[in-house]
Amino acid sequence: MAIKEFHLSCEPTVIDCGTFTMKGMTYNGTMPGPEIRANLGDIVRITLTNNLDEPTMLHLHGVKIINGFDGTYLQQEPIMPGDSFTYEFHARQAGTFMYHSHFNSEEQIESGMFGMLIIDDPNDRVHQDVSIMISGHPMDYVISWNPDFDMENMMDMDNMNMYVLNGKQFPFLPRLLLKPGELIRIRFANISDMAHPMHIHGHTFYQIMQDANPIRPIPYVTIDVAPGQTKDVIFEANNPGAWMLHCHINDHAMSMMIEVIYEGYEELADQARKNHLNMMM
Ligand SMILES: [Cu+2]
């Protein structure tokens, strides 16, 4: 058993989502906040310092925790500006969790105050372990649009919210690069206000965990991730080529998209992306 300590500083932040920047509040200046990761059996300590000009509280979503550390008004006084508080739990369940603000939640979460919390089981073995956090942000938080990227062409501007994966929109999301034969685990977590059906081309993924609870594997080509849920899937890299992983709400398909590219297909994918974006602009 080890003690793992983390520090989160709540900060007003201008967040760069690639296609736009927005007025936000973050943990340690990034959205999502830093990944909090520990091993099964660890004692996890998270010290939060509030550098905002409003109170806050931290909720450890899905974690079995003693009541005093739940981070809601029912059992904790808000952490006032300038103050700190240390949350602690014993990690007795492996899987994918989230952390997020639970004070003025709608505004603080949609401003960027959330992140992944992962408890690893040392017996789990995959070649790549990928976290994808889905979030939504009101259009009126947007400060500026990327001038190289014509949003009007890319999405329906009647949308009330901008949806992002790990804080970015396509084409600013890193590719998922695969080697044939690899086993890949994707941890989906949805902190936005609507369900997103996440769809992969050319492969089937198998859901192995629901909200950090192991389940009998269920195959999906499109897996619906509801608000507040985490779903872990695994898939085998068994179909070389250049593929997409995207939200299947048609309006989100372009912005919430990650390229899944096998080794040897990078140049082809670079050229194809360039041609495609030229055509769309
Ligand atoms: Cu979506």
C-alpha cells in the first residue's frame, strides 16, 4: 500500500479547445484537469486549493468514500477563495472514475472543472490505455474562434453547446496510433449534459466495465455514454488502415472525432485530411 498525493489548484483560465477559446475555470490550468491515477490498495490524498474568486468543492465521482469527503453541501462547508482542503480515500475498487466540482456545478463543470480519476489493477494488461473525457460548454463562454477553421461550415451553429473530447475538437485531437495485434482499452467518461453514441469504424469494441464495475463483455460498434457514466471498452487492432472514432450524433461527428491510424498509414491519412479540410473550408 502506498500513499499517493495530488494537488489541484482551481484557477480562472482561458482554455484553448483548438477550434475556439473559452472563458473557463480549471484544475491546474488545463481542461480536463490532470489525470489522477493510483493503484488498487493505495491511499489517495487530493489537496485542493481554491484560487477562484468564488467558493468550490470537489466531488470524487463513483468512488466509495466516507461521507465527510463527498464534496457536497450536505456534508461539507464550501472551500472559500484562498482556502485549501484535503480529500482522502482508500482505493478499494479498480476502474474509471471522474472528479469534478460540486459547487455552482453547472457553471463550474461547464467552465472546465473536471478530470479523470483512474484506479489501476496491476493484473490488467493492455498495450494502450486511452482516456476520452466528453464535455460540453455553453456557446456564450466562447471568447474567439480559430480563424483558420470555419466553424459555420463544420457544425450547426444553432447548437447551445460546444462538445469536446479531452478538451479539444477535431482536427486538434491527437491521433490514436495503432500497431496490428495490439489490445487497446478506451475509458469513456461523460461529464456533459447529453448522451453521446461513440462509434468506431472497422472494429468492434467490447465493453468490460460500467461505472468502474466489471461486466460480462458486450460487443458494440456504437456505445452510448450517458451523462455521469464511465464505460471501459477494449478492442483488438486487427484491421490495418485509417479509421475514425466519432460521436454518431450527426451534428457532432466532425468536431468529436479522433483519427485511428495504423502504423504505415500516417502519410496517407495526413494527405487525406489536408484534402478533406480544404474541401470543407
Ligand atoms: Cu455527441
